[in-house]
Amino acid sequence: MSVGSGPAVTLDIIGSMSADPSRPVVPLRASDADREAVVAELQDAAADGRIDLDELGVRLEVALAARTHDELAPLTADLVPALPPAQPLVLRAGMAGVVREGAWRVPEHISAYGGLGGAKIDFTRVECRLRVVEIEVDGQTGGVEIVIPDGWVVEEGELDPGLAGFRNRTTADKLPGTPLIRVTGACGMGGVTVRHPKRGERRKLLKESR
């Protein structure tokens, strides 16, 4: 055997194992763990409103029957990754009052203190995928005002009406994928009001959307 035969044989073997560009790529087979991971991601997406229940059913059926990664990939390709939960929000009105409005990230829990100037929480420009938002209020003297879009509903939890009471001026028609606003705490002297946008606010929202 010649001295140079070893490396030559090794190179021949490596060359024979190289991928042939003319040959079709064989799809990678999906395991049970791969399918279960996609199912879990789809269920999370349905839970926070990224897909509805009908679409969830269709995608789950495809996921459970998928044999390859190529069949699984499209099922979650259009899903925006879920964000980690936002930190609890605390609003203290003081003498001047406080307003949270515009496009802001909604946490699962909000504490609002009316102080002397009043606190206002406006949800009309937010995108919220939470199923429930807990708002703990203390109306104090200035009161707390909560504005929610049409299709959102409010639930009165353990709430002390105080002197001014709790005023729910919203409709009870909940749209799919919208959160439930649960209000707890104390209304105090200023009271707590939950309402939909007024006429002028609606005109402003419509103008902004154009």
C-alpha cells in the first residue's frame, strides 16, 4: 500500500457523501415533541386572541396529522410572538389628576387612586390580548374614570360603593377576543365610572384612523 493512499481514500469517501444539488431535499420528519410544541403555541395564541377558536380547531387538526417540519412551519408562521406580561401599573392622581391614554401596553393589574384631581384610564387606543384586566380603584375625592372601547365589558368585583358609588355606563355585548375589565376596591367620595367613548371622542378616534 502506498503512503498516499490513506488521505485519498478519505477524500473519496467524503466526496461521495456530499449533497448532490440535483437531488431533491428530503423533508425532515417531525417528532411527537415537535407536534406537541406547535399545539401548545397554537393554544396560547387562541388564549390571548391572536386566532379564534374555529381557526384553532383547523390548525390543531393539521398539526396533529403533520409528518414533517415543512407541514408544521406554516401553522405558526403568521403568529406574532407573545410578549412577556407587563409590569403592574399604579396611577396616583394627587392634586393635579392623572391620565393614562393613547397607545400603551396594558398589564394584567392596574391600581388607580383618584386623589383630589381624579384619575382617568383610557383603553380606546390600545391593543389588548389579555382575557381579564384587574383594576383596583380608590376613588378618594377626585374619582376614577375608565373608558373602554365598544365590545369590551366590565364586571363589578368586590367594590365598596362609598359615598359616590359605582356607575357602569357600558353595554353588555362582549366581542370575541376582547378582555373583561374587572373593577374592585373602593369608590370613595369621588366615585368610579366606566363608560364607552362619548360622541366627541368617537369623532376624534375616527379622524385618527383615517
